[in-house]
Amino acid sequence: DKFGRRPAFLACAAIVTIFAFGTCLADRLWVLVAMRFFVGFGVGGSIIPYDIFAEFLPTRHRGQQLLTMSYFWALGSIIVVFFAYITIGMGRSWKWF
């Protein structure tokens, strides 16, 4: 823990923000794929606040709270796929977003 978690988290948040805006400007599929790749790279740092949150939870309820938080991640992933399916099913393309 030489530098601390805060700089690492801020760097990952900046990477996600910059390349997410780059995704909005993508005019070709390969640019979209490249931008999403770097967003995924930045999302790797999303575990940092999860760890910090776990440290502040009471030991007795830690497992239940973290599991509940994980359910929302999974549910969000399913909802995104559902909305993408509906959007593409309406004759729109990936550029609509």
C-alpha cells in the first residue's frame, strides 16, 4: 500500500470517464471496440471502493451486505442487455446510444 487506494481509484475513475466519453464519439466500430476496451480496463479499479466499504461494515453483517451489493451488479448487467436487445430490435444500431 505504498501510494494508497485513493490515487489508484481516481486514476481508474478518470480512465473510465475519458474513454466513456470517447465511446460517445465513436464513428466506426473499431473505435467503439477500442474505447470500450479501455473502459473495461478502468473498471478493473472499481473493486477499490468495494474493499473500503467492506472494511467499514460490521463483521457480523459483512457477508450479507457484500452479497446484496453483488446482486445489484448482476441485475444491472442483465438490465443493460435487455435494453440493448430492445433498442437493436427497434431497428436502431449501436450508434443510437
